[in-house]
Amino acid sequence: MRITVRLAGPLARAAGREEIEADVGGGDIHGLISHLCDTYPGLGAELCGTTGELKPYLVIFHRGVLARSLAGAGATLSGGDEIDILLPLAGG
């Protein structure tokens, strides 16, 4: 199934693009992230820690809803889903 992933800022630079059309065999957000880490190693370093865990400060939206309010990285994906992955900003 095809999933659209939109990236912003440093994540887009690490992947070399702002939008990725990922073909994944099903599953959940965690599986999609694993696929992205394997396909785009530079992006993988930004998304996952050394043991493969998703970095906790990332903000992920699944169909416009904050993934934490769904099932987090375990939220089930469907064909045509849109995922936005952002880094939080801080100012001072």
C-alpha cells in the first residue's frame, strides 16, 4: 500500500526531499518508520536511536491527528494514509 510521508526542516534535508511516497506491505507507523530508516539512512539517524527506537521528541500526525492520541507508533495504516513527521520548535 502507498503511504504519503511529509517531512519538515532537518528531516526533509536528511531525506533529500520533503515528501516521500512509501510502498509498505501493511502494518503500523512503527513499521513505516523502520522502512524509512532502511531506505533513507540519513533520515534514519534523525528518526531512530542506536537501538532502533523512535526518538521521543518527534511529532507524528496520522491523517491529521496526533499519533499519540491514537495508538502511537502502533496505529494501523491504510492505503492512501498521510503521515506528517515534525520536530518540535523552541524559542526564547
